[in-house]
Amino acid sequence: MRQILSQRVPEVSRALTEKLLIYALGRGLERYDRPTVNGITTRLAASNYGFQTLVREVVRSLPFQSRRAETVNAVVAAK
């Protein structure tokens, strides 16, 4: 398995980027998220695929910075 994954590092890193971004945003990815994913994977490749870089880039991304807290909105609406 390790050998197969090591042969497909760009594909694996893109899939991991998408999954982490989905988790961080609390929603699925949309078409307008594609440039963000492309940018993160490009910077990830430039840093030799470091996991720390992946997390940092997701946190610095515009979708993450612009997300709305759904739970806060639900609590406010319930009052």
C-alpha cells in the first residue's frame, strides 16, 4: 500500500486537501472552491508535501476565513 501511495503523491495530496477542507468548512466543496484547492495543492507540492503546510494553508484559505458558524446562527435563531 505504501508503494502505491508513494507513486501517486499528487493525487493523494489533492484528495487529502479536499477532505480536510470539507471538514474545516463543515460543508461540501463547491465549484468556486476549486481555485482554493488548486492553490493549496500547489503550495503543498512546493513544500515537499508537509502536513503542517496543508493545515496552515487550509486555515489561511479564504473559504475558511470567511465561513460562518452555523451553530452560532442556530442558537441565535432559537432565542
